Amino acid sequence: MGLLSGLESFGLGKYKNAKVLKEEAQATQKDGEAKKVKTPKLTEEDCIYDKHYICPICDSSFTSKCVRAGKLKLAGKDMDLRPRYEVMDPLKYDVITCDKCGYSSLTRYYGKLTTRQMMDIRDEIGSHFSGLDNSSTIFSYEDAIFRFKLALVCAIVKNAKNSERGYLCLKMSWLYRGLRESDTVHDEEKLKQLQSEELECMETAYDSFSAALSKEPLPIAGMDENTVKYILAELARRLKKYEEAGKLVSSVIVSRQVSDRLKDQALTLREQIKAEMKSESVEQ
Ligand SMILES: [Zn+2]
């Protein structure tokens, strides 16, 4: 007696030996195929859109590219907390630039200007700026680095705090790293040059954040004291300032306010600093 026996008398005899269990393997494959067709691969263009702004310096209306954060998936973080995402690097779009007058700023600081700062940017940058082509659909790393440089010049002209300058330089160093890792540059000399520019940005970020930590109220660029110290420790390690790196990372580890996650990272960093110090002393 089969599970479906007895159906013959209802004219459904052909089902009497039918398999009840759904053939999953075949069905899944079919589902998968259907899915593939419905969701095409996400591109960088899918993740950005144009946002409208009115420039506080020249009053013109302009658009700047914004990232749809919800579409992005974090792939991991570097030791200095640089986030890496799948599909694209949102960091490239972190500066808002007016293509008419050149006023540029990290999103975090955009438009937060005193009258004096506005006058200075208008006189020093706006009156000399020749305009920028704003027609590209997505930014290359070079496009992004240029915009970050404009933001850095604006920060200098408006006499920005060291925290803002440090944050810009830290992110710029990440852009140089992103470009190095992007597999678009193959020339050894060019790669060396990018690495030295990355180091230069890190050096300025280190000096600026150190100055900010001793003179500015917390948070520094939205970060608490331990996060800034941790980043400083990692920058110091990359710059081979091992003594400073060791002191900074230890102060994070013994802090009562440090989160478990940051403490774990700090412990890993301390081991790395120790190992590098050891290998350096062997080499010498
Ligand atoms: Zn403008």
C-alpha cells in the first residue's frame, strides 16, 4: 500500500505511486537560476546618487555624489580602522565639493563656517578657482584624492582645528592605500610614489591628532580618546616610531573606559609592535 493508494477510485490513479518528497536539489537549482536573473550584480553606480547643495561660499547650486550606505557591505577593517567594503570604496565620496568655487569639505564639517572663514575661503580660493568638471558618473581614486586636496587647502585657509586636518589626512592616506590596492597601478615607481604619499599623509595625521588630543575637547572628529590613541599608536607603528606606538597602545589597554573590542585590537597591535621592534633590532 502506497501513501497515495486509493486515489484510483477517484480517477486519480496516475498519482498512486507519485513521489511525495519534493525533489529539492533540482528545485533549488531552479530557484537559484531565477534569483540570478532577478538581482544583477551591484555596481558602484548603483551605490551612489547626486545630492543637491547650495554653496555657502558662492551661493550657486551644485550636486555632489552621495553614497547609499544601506547598499554597502563591510568586508573588513585594516589595523588603523580603515573600513573596506565590497563592490566599492565609499571613502572616495566623503568630500563635498562646489564645482564653481572649489569650496570643499568632509561631509562631517560641510557648511559649518564662521563669517570670517567664509570670507577667507572666498578670497583665497573662490576668486582664483577655475572650476571643476563635475560630469563623471563615478570617481576614480585620483578624482577623490584631488577633492581631498581641495578640502585640505580649504581647511588650511579657514584655519580649521587640528582634528579636522588630521581626519582629512588620515582618510587621504586610506585613499592612497586604496589606489595602491586597486590593481590599476602596475608601475613599480608609481607604486613607490603612492606609498610615500600615503606615509606623508599618515605623518601629518599623526602630528595633527597628537596636537588635537592635547588641546581640543573630546570627541576628536567624532572619536573618543581611546579610539584616537589607538589610531595614533597604529600610525606610529607604520611610521616606525615604535617607542611612541608602545606608549600609546599601552595607555589604551589599561584604560578603564576602553571597549572590549578595542582592547582586543590594542592587544594584537601591541604584539605586532613588539615583534617589529625585535626584528628591527636584529637587523641593525
Ligand atoms: Zn561655491
